Amino acid sequence: MPVLECVPNISEGRSAVRVAALAGAVTSAGLALLDLHTDADHHRSVLTFAGEPERVIAAAHAVADAAVDSIDVREHAGVHPRIGAIDVIPFVPIEGLTLADAAGFARIFARDFSARHGVPTFLYEAAASSPARAPLEAVRRGGLAGLAARMSGDPLWHPDFGPATPHPTAGVTAVGARLPLIAWNVELATDRLEIAVAIAAAIRQRSGGLPGVKALGLPLAERGIVQVSINLVDHRQTSMREVFDRVVEMARRLGVDVLASELVGLAPAAALDANVAAHIHLRGFSDAMILERRIEARA
């Protein structure tokens, strides 16, 4: 059976009731929730589920319905960039599917989601309609306000589906297709945001850093520290060890210690094991963090 993964990033990380409703939407659609990561500072929840493509698309619609019904982006404030209540929905080929297949499913979902809710939807990465709009960071540049300005003033930035103005409460959603990525945060023993920002700039590919690395420096006000938030989009180019070692090197140069790493979602077995977890000081490592193990347990 082909296996498609979906990893919706929802702009809600503080209301236990709303987060439970999002998780329940997946199980009510007949799929197991493989992982749920919630962060109050980010004000964001990341859900992971996988299965037969048609069932995954149905579960993605159920999650999107719950988010549109309960989240007002005008009342949302978190440290993580976002453009809407349902910020981003990526589809990932896992077994028996190609990236082109996943892109096709992303386009179908985006079209139907936008028609269902009137939310402007942009396609990104492998599903993108133009190279300029393929990087997710290009779509999210300037946040919702910046994107809204481009939508209204630049014909090249009309959404792929839906109206050219954001939904009043749900904003805008990005839907894409990509290969598995690893999202994790490296926590620093300081509250100086400029240090995390400098390290993020030094390690990310577009600033001349490590291949396949995207990174941001973000504050964690509730804990009085900062973090380097990392997306490793290709662990075959750059390993988790290499990224972590570069963060440690930069932090030491700036007189700061690294506290720990925190995984967001799941990681492929080829990228993460017990030895790697120990090296990067990953908090609470277990086999449940490995994508393949979670899918096997689901089956």
C-alpha cells in the first residue's frame, strides 16, 4: 500500500482544548496520530500522520476544518513566522509514491480546501506553480501583512487558489510537497536573541552556511532563553551531527553554552539513532521519534 505523510503546522499552541480538537480530527478521520508537538512560545502545533493517500487527504481536511472553525489569526501572536491559522500543510511521499505524486495530492487538497473555506492558498516546494514561490520562506516573507500586500499589488503573487485577499480569521495557507525533513531546536544558555540570530545566519544555506539547512533565531520568553530553530531539508547533504557541531562552535565563539536539542515531529531512521541523539543532546530520545518505527507501529 502506498504511504503518504502529512505534517500540518497549525497556529495554536496554548489552548489544550483546541489542540485536542485538532488531534481528534485526525483520529476521527480514521488515522492514527503519529506525533503531536505543541509549543506555547511558538504558539504552534505540528501534527504528523500517514497512510493511504485518500485517507491522509481526508484527515488533512478534518484538521483544516477544525483549525478554520476555532482559530482567529488576528488574535494570534507567537515567535514563529506564520501566515494563517493553518500555516502550512506539506505532503511527503514515504512508500510507493514519488515526489511528483505528492505534489499532485497537494494540488488537489489545496484546490478543495480553498473552495471549501475561501482561504487563499499558495503551493510551495515541489508543488509550486513558479520557482519564485517554491521556497516556503518566500511565501512567508513579511508575515501575513507582507504577503497580503504582495497579493493585492503584484499579479505574480496572486494565490494559486482562492481570493486575492486573506480570509478574515484564517489568513492564508501554504500547501506543498517535499521529501522528509528534520525540524529541531537547539537551546542556548542565554536570553540574548542576537546570539541565536547570528548563529542561525551562520549555519543556513542561503547565508552561505551548510547545504540543506534553514534556520531562525527565536526567543523562548517563558524559559528566559533563546533557540536556534532548524529545518534540515536534506540530511544526506548535511547530517544532524554536522549542524549541531556548527551551532556549538559558533556558540562557544560568542561565549554561550548549548543546553539541549528538541525534536519537532519525527525524523527518518537514516538521520537519527541513539548515538546521534546523544551527540546532539536530544532531550527524551526514544524509538518513538523515528518516522519508520511510528509507521510500523501504526500498521
